[in-house]
Amino acid sequence: MNFEEKLEKSKELIDKLMNPEITLEESIKIYKEGLESIKEAQKMLEEAKLKVEEINKNISGVES
């Protein structure tokens, strides 16, 4: 699953949590799933940031 899909999944889970008819048990399960999805998305974002920093570093070194 890519970053955008993880964000979309998180949005869907938030919508589910907003449903007043779900049980406490379901809420906890959805909440846990959402946190895991967000954590994975944050990791992907951090990895992308490191790649961009490395590219910028390499480009700066070439231009010197």
C-alpha cells in the first residue's frame, strides 16, 4: 500500500469512528488500525524526506 492509500484508509477509519452506532470494542479496533496506518505513512514520509535530502546533498556537491 502506498502513502496516498494509507492516508485514504486513515480517513475512512476516522469516518467509521464518527459513527455513533459502533460499539466500544469496534471503536478500539478501528482506532488501533488507524494508528498503525498513520505510523506506517509517517515512516514512508520520513524515508521520502531522507531521499530528497540525499538528492539535494548530491546535487550541491556536484555544483561546487
